[in-house]
Amino acid sequence: MKILVRATNWLGDAVLSLPAIRALRGANPQSEVVVLARPWVAALYEGERSIDRVIPLTAASGARDWLAKWKLGVQLRQERFDLAVLLPNSFESAAIVWLSGARRRVGYARDARGFLLTDAIEVPRPGEIPPHERYYYPELLRRAGLIEKLPEIQEILFCGLGESRARGEALFKARGIELPVIGVNPGAAFGTAKRWLPERFAEVARHLARAHSASIAVFGAEAERELCGQVATAAGGNNLAGATTLREFIDMPVSPHAQVLRQPVDCAPCGLRECPIDHRCMTRVTVDRVLAAAEIKESQP
């Protein structure tokens, strides 16, 4: 069987989609799994062992550039896919997969697109599945009968961490940045409401660099170069914003360790780009708290 997976459009969602793609591959070990992905997330899937190929989706998003989308549909039709799984909720994603001619087209019944799907799956209601977003995509597969049950998802790790780490070390050395390195990623694409304070990023980086005789590298998108420059200057580090590809970024700060620090507040979640009050969800996360969490992770094998 030949399977097409229309990938999610954003990096965080792409990471969260990996358990679903792995579960789909596990249920179809002899099938060819092809991912259709936007260029800015495609590199994340390229090192994934459950995927055979990645096809870039370069047409403009939304109700634009339909000629390019039609040509993509013609290209995909030549592949003769047996099954297409849509991870995004958009009408556009369903239209492109419909153009592909895949015999079975599975996706959530969102955005008035049910008529384009052979399997329009009801969206889970609150409480029907575990609350974390990592179960949203596997549940689509379960409800469509593509997997028997939801997989156990303790953590999401990239494939080939050892090889990725080695490539990252080589990239640092090529840039003249001595190891070990404290990596900082201070940006937030949605807006400052979801961003910790830049001066606190810098203070944490300075402290950890002194404690571990480490260099500092600040990562971000090209649009975040000014912000990252401020953090890099304050921390005495290197500003790499806009200077790495996604694959290089993954290789350079990759780590199996992660910890989420969150300050519960009455106004969360707000869904706003800018905080209209005192930004308490972020300002109440202190430097000392972040340092303590970082040192705990540092001490683990």
C-alpha cells in the first residue's frame, strides 16, 4: 500500500504529529509512507525513519495560488496513493488531497470539507481522549480504523539522536563556537504574550555558561534577529538567528532532556498575542526557578 500523509504546517504541531506517523507505519510496515509538507517543516521529517520520502508543498497557503495546487494535485495523482491522511484541519489541505486522487482520504470533519473526504472523522470532544495535543492525531487514526488503539506516548524523541548530535558538534566547530554550548531560543512567533523576558533568558545563559565553562548560542528565525541579538549581546554569546536551516537548528540544540516550566494564572489560557495586563504568566517564572530546573537536567545522565 502507498500512503500519503499531509503534514501539519507549524513546527510544534509537526513534532506532535510524529507519534501518529510512527503508529501508522507500525500498522503498515510494508507500505510506502510519503509526507507532503511545507518547506519550513519538511526538514523535521527528513530524518524520521518511519517516513520514506518527503514531498515539498510550495504553493501559497489559503485561497491563493490554485494553479500551483492543481499542478501539485496532478503530480500526486501520478503516485497512485491508496490512502491519504490529513493532519491539518483546513479545507485547502483536503482539496489538495482530493486532487491527488487517493482512493481513501481520512481527516477530521473540520472547515466544511467533509465532502472531499471518504472518511470524515468526528472531532474528539473534551474528555474523550487524553488532554495533551500529542493524542489528537493518533485518535484520528484510531477512529478511522487505521490503528487498533492509541499508542503510549511518554515522550517524543527524534530518530538518530547520536548522529544528529555529532552533526551539531561539527556545525558549532565550523562556526568557531567552542563546546560545550548553552543554547537559547528566546523567540515566540505568535507574540510577546507567549514569550519569556529577553533579559531573563540572557541572565540564565550567563549563569549557566559561567558554571559550566560554556559558550552561548542564541537561535531564532530571521525575523527574530534583533531580539536574539539583544539576548546574545547581554549574555556575551553568538547570535545565530536566521543563520541556520531547520535541520541545522535541530542538530545544534538537540537533547533528549526537556522540562516545561509553567506558572498557573487565572487568565490562562488567553490566546492573545500581547498581554493587556501585567504578563504575570511569564514574569512570575523567575530566573532562579529556571536555573534550578536546568541544573537538575544537567545532573541527569
